[in-house]
Amino acid sequence: MTITFERLSPALGARVHGLDLREPLTAASHAALHQGLLEHQVLFLRDQLLTPRQQRDAAAHFGDLHIHPIYPKHPEQPEILVLDTELNDLRDNALWHTDVSFIQTPPLGSLLSARRLPPYGGDTLWASNSAAYAALSAPIRELLDGLSAWHDLSKSFPLERFGQTPDALERFNAARAANPPVRHPVVRVHPETGVKGLFVSEGFTTRIVELGESESDALLRLLFAHAARPEFQVRWQWQVGDLAFWDNRITQHYACDDYRPRRRVMHRATILGDRPRGPREAI
């Protein structure tokens, strides 16, 4: 069956038809999915209730997988991160963020599987960082092209929420020691398409290196608000068995925390990427 992509919004997002990831990816289907990801930035597939091993195998076609330093892992498949509101405080997902930007080689992308959902609520939104960058004025783009910023695990995983028990504190301290703050360009050049996109997010970006504190705070507030404009977004209403596959290098996302006290369980496989390059570095 031919793989096709149904566009969902002007900025990003497409639904994939004609592909079943419960079957091993062929070279042709892998190439089509990869090209679709580059073009649409986030892809959605219905009726893909994968086992943890199938999800891991599908993600591994695109690169080595990341094991999260804090979130729990699936007992049968450590490469699968478990996002379960009965196990963790997931408020850190209810803000705009790019996954795991606190490491030197942030993820290429992620495959997220819906396992258990509330009867309503719990949607996820994605925003295109390339659309956001392109919509800025030329003088602001020129300024941003030469800047860099710090990304810090502790901003979304603070000690007061993730170090409340001896085991949690030990895990937090180990994660913090293994993942000190890292410096990335404020504008990232996509390594495959050459497209520029913002690479800051409310989730992990703490400070613009080249600016004073008040200037950094003001500019980051502007960029966070700008990147979250509705015209850069697509919103997905989950069904059990849905799978989302997004390009983490050029997007950010927001998981709506509007369903408590109902439970939501998602499985995520996270594909490691490369070191971000800025526009001046890429010349």
C-alpha cells in the first residue's frame, strides 16, 4: 500500500496513511517516513498499538536511543520511557519544551505511543520552530543568529519535585551530576534540510550567554511567547493506539494537563541526535 501524508495545518503536522509500524520497516517505508518527517515536522498514525519492543525497534531505525535519567523506564524495555500520571508529577510536560535539550546531542526525534487516556482532555500541541523563526523581523533574526543559551535539566526537573524521597534524591543527584548545563545556539540550523529554527524553550532554556540578565530575561520572554503563537501549531486529540513521531530538532510541544485526577499513560522512545550548530557556525 502506498504511504501518503495528509497535511493537518499550514505550519506543520501530517497524518500518515498506508503504514503499519507493527510490521518491520522496509527500506522504502523507512525512506518515505523519513522524508515525511523532514517535510511535515510531526507525523501522526492511528491504530498503532505497538508492543514496547516494536516501538523500540521502529525508533531504532532512525538512530541510537536515549535512556532518560529521571523518568521511569518500561520494565521489559529500558529504552521506552513511561509517562504515567500515577507514577510521576508530569507538570514539566505542560509547558512548551524541546525534549532533552539539556544534553550535548539533543534528540533527533521521539515516537510517542498513547496507552491509556482520560475520556476527554490530554491533547498534545506541537509548534514549528522554523515557522516561528521565519516570522520574526530581519533585525531580530540577525541578532539571534549570533547568540547562544544555557539549557538546564533542573529547570523542568527541580529538586523540590524530584528529590522528595531518598531514592528520588539519589536519582536526581546522579542525573544532575551526569547532565550539567549545556550551551546551544539560540538559532539552530537543521542538519538535514539547512532550515533555521529557534532552539530555545520554556522547559529548559535558562539564560542567553551573551546578554546581561535583564536583557536575557526580556528576550527569552519575547521568544517563548512568540514561538507559542497558534499559527505555528498543530493540536492532536489522542486515541488509544495513536503514535506521534516528531522532529525534535525543529519543533517544541506542550502536553495539556487538563484531565486530573484521571490517568494518562504514554510510552516514548527517544532517538539521539547530533550537536546543534548555529547559523554562524554553519557557514
